Amino acid sequence: MPIRILSPEVVVRIAAGEVIERPASVVKELLENAIDAGASEIAIEIAQGGRRLVRVSDNGCGIPANEVELAFARHATSKLRSAEDLYRIQTLGFRGEALASIAAVSRVTLSTRAVGEEAGTLIRLEGGRILHREGQGRPPGTTVAVENLFFNTPARLKFLRSDTTEAGQVARLVSSYALIYAEKRLSLESNGRLVLRTLGTGSLYDVLVTLYGLDIAEQLIEIPPFTEEGITVSGQISAPSLHRANRRDILLFVNRRWIQDTSLSYAIGEAYRTLLPQGRHPLVVLSLTLPPEDVDVNIHPTKQEVRFRRQREVFTVVQRAVRTALMRQYPVPVAQIPGPSAASRLRAGQDWRALFAQAPLPVNPEEVGHRVPLEAPLRAEEPQPSGRLPMLRVVGQIAQTYIVAEGPGGMYLIDQHAAHERIRYEELRAQRAGQGVASQELLDPVAIELAPQQAVLLEANLQALLAYGFEIIPFGGNTFLVKRVPAGLAPGDVSTALGEMLEAALEGKEGFSWEDQALITLSCHTAVRAGKALSPEEMRDLVRQLERTALPHTCPHGRPTLVHFSQAQLERQFDRR
Ligand code: ADP
Ligand code: MG
């Protein structure tokens, strides 16, 4: 085939592929344009995850009537004049490709009125072609509506996830901008429901309260502006009592641009070393300000990655700012806690498993009656009920955490929580497969307040949650009222358990699956916790139930439920052989 220069239509489609990946990318570009236009109020609406509609309205400077068509031309921008400007970019946009790209793959209606002009303009495009233009009366500002995204690029459409997942991505994006543009009033509606609204007070803390709720906001530590080497760092970070399963809540902004930087997130995690349980991550909102010429934002079409001219200095300053704030609150010098032992000590003390529900053990006296009496020693030929675990005779409890038992082959130490988790997990699974998880009504319904992303997910899954024993009703905004919970779940743990389930679901690769993770979370929260004194009956009952499980040797997280010391091992320890 001879070499040919591609037609402008093909070129714009290719470019669109780079900039516009999903509805959240459309929201990002339109939101950035509204911010660049100096808007103080920005309203975002989406329908069906943004696939059917994304609408962004602002009260910014507007587009002059004679430039409206030009705004949709490729490489048309009012933000950059010369190549030198590239090295001192102060605006979020500068490539002049967003509107052209969006218009190429959707149906766009833009209505705008420039400040200082008498009337506004409305223009309609489809697949990049202008269909209609008219004068329009409207207040200054701009509204862009994007409908039927990817209608002409079916391959792209196929790659989109469920509406709920896409809406979640949009909520996460808008939340991030809301944090860093705290002086602007931002709102997001999804399918007509208000997902988030900020007040525009200018305070990051206020936005954090709006997004995460007061409980979480109270566990945050402020980083007052910290300047070194011409780099200023400020923000809010979580106290060690608050942590997450992933780095999703480490939000970084460079010159008020939300960026992704894995190595910088990692550096921040390092500043927390030994303060967090292993595998857990802090919640961080950090804003870096540095001279524009020290940051290259032009390395990716989506402008989500940046390159620092002085990367090492940036990392050092960020780590120092985080560590200084942590040390002020936690006088133990962070750096001097010795590595592994302190880490494992912290893990034991602060692991989320420490949040176990105080559920009474089901004691069934009839069953206990059948069992081997406490005093009777076990004989090796004792029948083994499931054939998987030997019959065990309970001897006592250690540290209110481990049950000591004697079995045919020697001594067994049972982790009471892990063992009960296994029991609960198999029970819950059976219930789930049948009538649904047994539930109980709360005398006082518990109100929970969620982050916007979580609220979207929860709202979409209220029905599915009934089978897991939760009856939850929307209570306006991101607040929900929990009326029924799985039997044995303490009211005080409802919010944590739901939070973990949502977190796990958000992490799920394919759309949204509660299934196993939900059961694991529930088994953990309804199992007897470590540190609880158990009566001999309760211990015997627990051991009997463990014997009847299908996989008695591990808890659903994969930790061992019991360790075995053989007769021979004991004899060796005492030099008997
Ligand atoms: P860029 O933001 O990189 O300049 P865009 O394609 O996003 O490119 O926008 C093209 C131009 O249209 C902008 O430079 C700006 O002049 C104008 N524009 C777009 N959206 C808005 C808006 N919401 N308010 C005012 N002007 C806008
Ligand atoms: Mg732009």
C-alpha cells in the first residue's frame, strides 16, 4: 500500500482514543476547562454512568461568539501561544484537543456566553460535524452536554464497565478535584441523585468532611505548608489508626493538577514505615507547589503524569513533610523503631482483625452433653467426626486468645478467632446459598455516611445486600440507614464491616462482586474476638464446630486456625528421647 497522509477525521479519531478513554475522561476534560475559565461554581451531571449523558455547567468566562466553532478545532487553544509557554504552564489545559476529541466520538451540545457579550451561542455537533448553531439568551458561562459517548466507536463502547463502575470513577475524579479546588462549589449528580456537593469554603478539611464523613476527618493530621528547596507541601494525612487496603486514597496534586505517581505514593508509604500494619496504606491528600518550569506536564495526552526536573528533592521534601507531621503527633521517633519486630507487633495490635465483634458464642448444651467430658483423656482410636480433624479435648485458654487442647497426636493450640471465623464463614456460605444470611433487626437503625464512590456502589446494590442480611435504605445524600444486619453483627461494627465490603468490591477487577469477600468480612466481624475469655463450654463448643467444618485448618483469610505439637516434639523438648 502506498504511504498516505491520514485524513483529518481519522487523525482526530486516533487522538480521541488517547484522550477520551471513558466517561470519567470526558468529565475530567470538561471540568478542567471550567476551572481554567475561572468558574466559582461547577455542576456536573451524568446519566447511566456517563455513557448516555455527561453535562458540565460553569459560571466561568465563557467563549466569545466568534470563537465557538474554533474551540472544536484540533490544536485550538486560548491557553498557549508559543513553544516557550510549554515550560511555564499555569492552566490545566493547553493541548487544545479535548473538545475536538470529545466531539469526534459523541454528540455534543455547547451553550456559552462570554463575559461582556450581550448574547450567547448554542452549537450542536455529532461525530465532529457541526449540525446546528443559533443565538441564545443565557447568563455568562458555559454548559457542555455530551451524549451517546462512543456511539460511532463500538470497540470503545465494549471496553466500558458497568454503569455503576463508570459512575464510581466519575465520583472519584470529581472528589479529587473538589479537594484541591476547595474554594469552588462543585456538585455531582448521577441519574438525578445528588452524589456530592461542596460548599466552596476554601478549606480542604471541610471538603474532607463532606467526602469522608466526620469520623474519618477527625483522624486526619494537618500538614501545614512546609517549604524546602522552593517546593511547598501541604495537605492532610491519616493518623496511624486509619488505614486502607490500597493506595487509592493517596491523592497527589502538583500545582493543583491531580497526578498519578506510583513512586511518589510509595515514598509517602515509606514515611509511615512501622506505623501501619503491613500491607495497609495511609489516606493522604497532598498538594505540591513548585515553579512551573520545574514540572513537565506534557508527557502524556491525559496530563495525568508529570515529570519533575528535580525528582530526588521532591521526594525528600515530601517525605520530610509527612514525617515531621507524624512525629509531632507520635513522639516516638518514627525512624528509630526497629524494623520487623515492631512491625509485627503493630500488625498484631492494629490489624483490622482487632475490630472483632463481641458476638456471644452459640452454646448448645445438648451437643456439649454428647462430647467427651473435660477430664477424660482421649484415646487414639476415638472416632473422628469429619475425618479431617481429630477429636480434641479442651484443656484451657491462654491469653484469652488461644485454646489449648489435647488430641490423639499431642497438643493443639487453636486460635479462637481464626477458628470461629472458619466456622462462621462456612455457616454464612450455607445460609447465603439457601434462604439468605440470617439477620436481625436493629432496635436503633444505624446511620452511615459514605464517600461518594462507595455511596454509588451501595445504592446500586441495596437489593443484592438483602441476601447478606443487610436491609439498608437511602437517607438522602450519601447517608444510609441500616435497619437489619446479619445476626451477630454488633451495631458498633456495622459501619466498619460495610466499609470493608465496599472497599473490597471497589477493588474487584470485574465490575462488582460481593460474593466471597462479603462473606469473609462478615465472618470476621461476627466471630468471637481474640482477648475474650471463654468458658469451658464455649471452648468445647467452638472446637466441636470446627471439627465439623470442611476446611478446619485455615481461616477464610488463609491463616492457620490451629498448630499441632506432636507427642514426639514434646518429648524431644524435655530430653525424654
Ligand atoms: P484546551 O483546554 O487544551 O485549551 P480544549 O479543547 O479543552 O483545549 O478547549 C479549547 C478552548 O475552548 C479552550 O482553550 C478555551 O478557550 C475554550 N473553552 C473550552 N471550554 C471552556 C469553558 N468551559 N469556558 C470557557 N472557555 C472554554
Ligand atoms: Mg481543555
